[in-house]
Amino acid sequence: MSGAGPASPGRGGSAAPPPADRRRDSPAAGSPIQPIIKDVGEIYSRLLDHRPVIQGEIRYFVKEFEEKRGLRELRVLENLKNTIFETNERVLPKCEQAMQDNLSETLKRLQAANAMMHRLQERECEARKMGSPVAIECWYWANSTRLSTDRVCV
């Protein structure tokens, strides 16, 4: 067994790679196979490498999308501006006026109801002092959840 291992004593300690593992670089520049390799590379890039075409399509799509989207967004913003202007100038004052009118009417009704309840409580208090059955009926109607306008304590 002489020289079968990777570190054989006759080689000085460094093993050279076998010929099958040798790197295969491109042939020399003056080689007749060089133009064929170049043509195969061009054919590959034209037929099988679609990156340049796809990148061009992507750039075109993005450009068209941004332009159309930009115009659409401008229209939307213009419509929003018009709506806000109309709301501030026309609708809001009408709503404020209607609210003031309705709130003043509601306030008057609440004040009238409050005055009626106050008078009812005064009558109830007076009736309790006297201990009459009317006082008990007035107390029932004042404290029940079903207040009726046709039943008034006198």
C-alpha cells in the first residue's frame, strides 16, 4: 500500500486535487468555443430570462396606477372639500337654528312640567298634614311610573 491515502509520504504533505475536481473556468479568450458560449448566453437571456421584460411591465403598471390613482384621489379630495364647505356654510347653520328652536320649546315644556310637579308636591304635603284620603291618592299618582294627565289631585 503505497500512496493510497490522502496524505502520502511521497507528496510532501500537500495533496493536489484530482483532475475531476478541477474548476472549469470559461475557456481561453482565443478558443473557438467562446462565440458559441456567448450565443448560448444571449439565447438563454432572451428566451428564458424574463426579468427585464417583467421589470419593464412592472414599471409601466406602477406609473399608470400612480397617475390614475393620483387623479382619482384628487377628485375624491375635491368632492370632500366641496362637501365640507357646503356643510359649514349651509347645513350647519340650519341645524343650529333648528336645534335652538327645538331646545327652547323643550325647555319651556320641561319648565312647565317642573312647575306642575312642584305644585303637586305642595298639595301632597298639605294633604298629608291633614291626613285625608285624597293625600294617599295623590301620593300614589305622584310616585307611580304611569302618570296620567286626566287624574289630577285637587
